[in-house]
Amino acid sequence: MKELNLPEDFQLQDIKSEPITKAQIEEMRALTDSYESLFSKRARLYKELGLKEKSLTEDDYKHYILDHYTFLKRPVLLLNNQIFIGNSKKTVEAAKQALNEQ
């Protein structure tokens, strides 16, 4: 997040204290190819709940993300009808470029 140098008026949401809503997850889903792309398989609960051994559906991914914040891959940046998910180098560079084009 620090690497992005977000404008001061950029709205950040701490999903630990202000969980994402059904409308927000559906908005994010509309900008990407699946709920799975928003889902973090690195979450501690993913292993603890044995989800790795299960075949999860899109509804399952949505349910788990809404159920516990750790299942949302972070950070998620919504910018001009674009979505940037995670912190891979490629994603961060694309987000930087989009921010610079504003």
C-alpha cells in the first residue's frame, strides 16, 4: 500500500473493524473473473478448516470471504471501474500506472 502513494482523499476500509458487505463483494466480483480470484488461499483458516481438500464453488468462496476477513486477498484496490487484487509485482505496477493516469 505504501508503495502506491495513494492520494490523501483515497478511501481506505479496515475490513477487520468494518467488514465488507454483500454489495461490496458483488461489486468486486463484477470487476473480476470470479470470487475465487478474490479469495486468499494463504489464510490460516483455509488450512485449519480443511478447505484445501474440498472442491469449493463460487458460492463457497463468496460465503467464506463474507464470513471472515482473512479470506479476502489483500489489498484490493478499486479505481475507475478497475480492480487490482493482491500485492504481486505485476498487480502493484498496474495499479501504479492506473493511479498515474488519473
